[in-house]
Amino acid sequence: MERSSPFRLRVSGANACFTRPEMKVERVSYDVITPSAARGILEAILWKPAIAWKILQVDVLKPVRWESVRRNEVGAVIPARNVTAAMTQGRGQLGMYVEKERQQRASLFLREVDYVIHALFELTDKAGPEDNVTKFEQMFIRRASNGQCFHRPYFGCREFPVDFEFLPRDAKPPEPIAESRDLGWMLYDLDFFGKEPMPQFFHARMENGCIDLRNVEVRS
């Protein structure tokens, strides 16, 4: 399988929330960015059916800091059957009154986050004869260097936008924090090969500010 050379992308923001799925109601973030969230940032800059991003490593550049807030959220969604009825019959109840469905919930976010994402992409079976690694490498470097993206990447929630900076291969990498900790079980990504997307987890550990994802063993 053809793959690109590794890239480095520095990402930072005022807040982040990489929600733990075991927290049913309240939003509580993981200690650091998840691989799936890192992949989402790269796909916001460059996504094509012909390539698939693979996260190699995450460097944590700032200490893990928390912020607790209470937010108003909508506690309901429009039922899928209402949407289906509107599509098939041309009418249906698609309105929702936010004032009636508003709920106040506590949330535990990260603040002042800063990471370096190490990643590469592989060509998929959807790559055509005109697709090649060099083409997409140059495309990603150009877009990331110019701040271009298909949509603004975010840290877990859309209200937490990401500022990103492409790091050339000859640039000196920023120093990660001098901290090691066991991060426990963390969401790795979703497996889309079955009938329903299935979450995959891995045992994450940070060594001197670096989380190595090259040889991850995942469990569903």
C-alpha cells in the first residue's frame, strides 16, 4: 500500500472537549486529544476518497488544565421518522421549540491546549489511475501552509475552533512537556466496516509528553 512521508501539524486553541463516551449526560473530556479527533482535523484540511489518514504520534506541548462550566443544551432531537415522513409525503413535523427542550448541564473542558500531530496518509482502493502520493502530499502542504480548509477544524465541539500551523520537515519541532502519565482506556476511532459504526479503544500512555500511536492494539 502506497503511503506518504510523515507530516507534522501544530494545533492549538482556547478550549477543547474530547468527550468520554462513558459519561452519559455530562460532557467530560479526555486528558488529551484522541486519535479520531486528530484525524478529523487533518480531514478538515484535506479529505479525498483516495486517501486515508493515519495518526502516528501526538506531542502535548502544554500541561493538562481543566475548566468547569455550565451550559444550556438542547435535550432532544427531531425524530428520524418525522424526517422520513416529510421526505416521502412532502409534509411532517420538523419544528422543535428550543425553549421547551433546553437543559442546563455541567461540562469539564480542557483549556489552553497545544499539540503537534504526526501523521501520514495511505492510498485507498478508491484511488484512480490519476491519483498518486506526490499529488496529495503537495496538495496537503499547500493547503495547510496557507491556512486553507474545507471547514474550520475543531477540538471535539464546533464551538472550540482549531488554529493550525504546518511544520516543515526541516523545522525544529517544539518541545513537548516533561510529563509521563497513564491515560487509561481512550477512544481510538470508529470501525465503519460493519452494519453499525463500532467504537475502538486502546490503552493510552504519555511518555515525556509524547503519545506513540504507531503500534496501537485496539479493542471494540
